[in-house]
Amino acid sequence: MSSKLLSRLAATWLAAAALPPAGAALAVEPLRVGATYITSGTDPAKGSNGWALVSHGVGENLFTVDRDGKLVPELADKAERTGDLTWTVTLKPGRMFSDGTPVTAKALASGFDNTFAHNKAALATGGKLTFEVIDDLTLKVTTEKPVPYIQALFAEWPLIAYKPAGDGGAFFTGPYKISSFKADASITLEPNTHFTGADKRSPVNFRKFGDAQTMTLALESGELDLAFGLPSEVISRLKTDPDLTIKSFPVGYQYLAFFNTTRPLLRDIKVRQALDLAFDRKELAAAINGGEPATGAYATYFPFAGKDARPTDLARAVVLLEDAGWRKGAGGMREKDGKPFRLLAITYPQRPDLVTMLPVVKAELAKIGVALDTQVVENIQQVAATGDFDIALWAQHTAPSGDSAFFLNSMLRSGASLNYAKYSSPDFDAILNRFATEGDPARRIAIAIEAQAKLFADAPASFLVSPVWYVGMSKRLKNYEPWGSDYHVLRADIGEAK
């Protein structure tokens, strides 16, 4: 037998030996996903974990917003008002938790009770909700405050649906379930076998990157199938790579600046108004290579958004500072009673656009004689909660449930748990109170417009840019369509095994 024939036979035997046994399933290569954020933990009642777990495809809500921005049922079938403060929620039959047990009213009530006991953000719209089980698929819900649309409330990000587990964990209903979790690093997901289409879905390795530039390099080197939230400055380069697909999409997020109204220099409304007028929103949008100057608290495609871009007026800003007693001193920077006008601005790396905007903001405020120290912090919520800042550059989806009230109630109402500006205005609160009893859509739009006008006047925050975001995909995920901002990154319709 010739040596060539022996070589061919050896190769054939080796190839046969490498094949799995008959009937064995072929291993599916995990999808590799990267972003600059990841859930901070698996406790759905803690902080913003509920939002992140839904974003990761692990959890769902009773109601949600679809890709067209329409409020639609998810785990629920319908919700009907039965009294001034009472509703009946009917669940869809046949849904399962990831442990194989059925989704029941009793199980969900237990999860919601846990959330309302431990997450203050859940109280923003209806106060504390109480739940009574009518039967396996029917919940009676009683709100503490009137709620015109309980469907929108149950689409809010703190109200992820789950069943508490005996070990302090939870079982969810999304297309994926958690296989392993490394805090601040990665989460490994596998298809939830109790969710339709699990056999067509690939497992997922979801990595957190400390900055968007590092994530970009990982995408370019072939380490990722999906990079979510690419920095705008790399887009033109990435689009020349034949192995990558780059897509942009508008988001419901707004980039804004919270002013800490309890800090000595920012207690004066004239000072806050001056800072608001100093921001050049066109320049900020150009700096991040995407988006439009903000018209107010909401993306322009919402009916309750403002119609005109927020103004820039350096001359008026200077007059306001002069009226507040801040005069130009040495080097053209302002001072009062011998003390310089110096502020601290913070932001966070998980939103790379904000990091790009930070030096632009510093230069813009310097034009009116305001000195700005800047700091990028890893945990923006923790730092903001301490109040150790003057300005916080922030990214916020301001209408995640398709309704205008939640953002205003949770982040700007007096005493709200996420009111980092420490803004307190009885007049503003009185405007928000009308949301609780007004169900007419046109009148709710009018309330939102009036509330924004009050914010423009008092300036506890400046609304800066309505952004566009970018995602990059390998050939494996070239047909991925981003939607829903970052509320639905991993969905049932992506990641099918190839």
C-alpha cells in the first residue's frame, strides 16, 4: 500500500473519530456580545437590575413597548379598571418560568410584593401597589395613588416580572436564562427551554467593557458578534471593514445635565439659567457625530416633546451671572467675594458620548467665565446619590413605557428617590399631580408640556442632545435590527443557532 494512500486513510480515520456519536447534538457556538454596561446583579428588586435583565433577554414585563413604540401586552393579556384605585390584570395562559413551573398570579404577586418593598423607583407612578390573587391567571391590583393607565405602569423598568426563589434568587420568563454571572465582568446565558423556539437559539457570552474604544477593538479583531453602543468617532473607519455591518438608530434617551440645586453656587436660579443658556447643543451634537439638539425632556418623535430646540444665548447668560454678583476676575474667570466660580462636573464611561461631551461642556462654560473640573466615575448613581457634584452629565430614557409621567415623577418630583438634582418645587409637583387623574391623551400631552416649561424656567436640569446610537455586527449577526434603545438588546428573534 502506497504511503499516499496510507495518509489518506489516516486522515479519514481521524475525521471519523472526531465526529460525535450518532444522534448526539452538535455544539452551538455562543454568540459573543459586548457593551459598556451589564446588570449589577441578579436580584431583580435591586436598583436598575430589572431594566438590565430585560435588556439581556432574561426577563419580561406584564406590558411592554414594541419596536414601533406602541404599548402592548407581554405576559399579561389585558388590564381592566374596576374602581378608582383597583384594576384586574389577566395573564396569558401557557407561559412558563425558566424552572418549568407555570406563570401564575400568585407567583407574580410574590415577586411584585418584593419589588415594591425594596425598590423606591417602583413607587413613582402609583405609590405602593398591593396584589390579591383571584385565580391562577387573574390578579386584583390596588394602587396607592390613582393611575390612568396601569398598562404603562407595568411597562416601567423597575417592574420586571419574576418568581422569587427560596435561596434569595429568582426565576424569570425571557428567552434566555442565566448560566453564570461574574459581577462587573460578564454574564453567560443559555436558551430558556421553556420559551418558544429555544432549540433555534444560541447561547450568549455577554461581556462588559470598561470603555467603548476597547469594545471597538474587540469587534475589529473578531472577538464579538455584536457590539452595542459604539463611539461615534470610529464609525467611518468601521464601515470600511467588509466583515462588519454598522447600523445607527434613534433612541428614546436624552442626554442631559442635572444641576445639584443644593450646592452653594447652584442654589441661585439665575446661575442655573445662565448655565443652561451657555450650552451650545448644536456643537454638542456635532461632537458626538449623531443626534439633534434637544427640544426638552423627550425625543422629538413623542407627541409630548417640545417643538423647538433649547436656546443658546451667551450674552443673556453673562447678564444673569452679573445680576447674581459674579464678576469677571483675573484671567477672565468669574469670582464673587474673592471666591472663584468653579464647578465639578461628573459623568460615566458606560455612555461614551457623554465622555466625549465633557470637554466640550468645559469649553462652553469657560466662554462665560465659569471654571469646570471634570471627573469620569464608574458608578454614576452611587456618586450622584451622595450629592458630591455640581453637574452630572446623564443619559436617560425619558419615556420607556411610552408615557411622559414616569421620568418626571421618578427623577424630578420633590423627594423622589432618583431626584439627583435635589429639585423641590410645590408648583412643579402640583402639575405632576394632574397626571394621576387625567386619562385623556391630549390633556396628558398638555400636562407634559406645562411641566417641561416649568423645568425650563427653574433649570434644575438642562436638556442637551437627542442622540443616535450605533451598533456593530459580525457576519453572523449582520441582519440584527436594533430597536427599543437598550431595553431590548437580546430578544427572542435574534441569536438563532446556525
